[in-house]
Amino acid sequence: MKSLVFTHLSPEIIQYKLPKLLRNRGIKTTLFCLKNIDRDYYGEAFDEIYSLDLINLKLFTVVKNVAMNPRRFVNFFYKLFSVKPDAVISECPP
């Protein structure tokens, strides 16, 4: 089975439609996201969802969340670097 990984700050509608189409065709889709997402809505499009559940990307917020939940950050980056996809589709800043 082929697999695709999507990485986004917070997914938008186009990042929902493409993975849903690919998932229906039998391709495993995984999402890595930094911000909060609606897991029920995006769960239909992705087989696996990994998120840091950040409210925003300000330095204080990130440091506070790392200090409060260090295990979540370690697990997130472990999964990010250990997955071996066939292709990666990522969003970059403008």
C-alpha cells in the first residue's frame, strides 16, 4: 500500500479534498499538523492524524506547551521522523 504524508500548519479545504480522494483509492494518508484541528472532520480524509494542538505559533505559546507537555512533543517529532512515506506534500510559508 502506498502512503502519503501531508504537513500543514492548519489544513484548509483543499488539504481535505485531495487526501479524501486518495484515501478512497486505497492510499494511506497521514497528517502532521502544528495547530488545532477538528479531528472528527479531518478524520474522514486521513488515516492517521498527529497534531501538537497549538493555539498559535508565538514563542511564548510554544515554550509553554513544550514545558507543560514534553512527552507530546517528543512523540510528535519521533513519529514525524520515523514514518517512511512514498511521497510528502507540505505547505510552506508565503
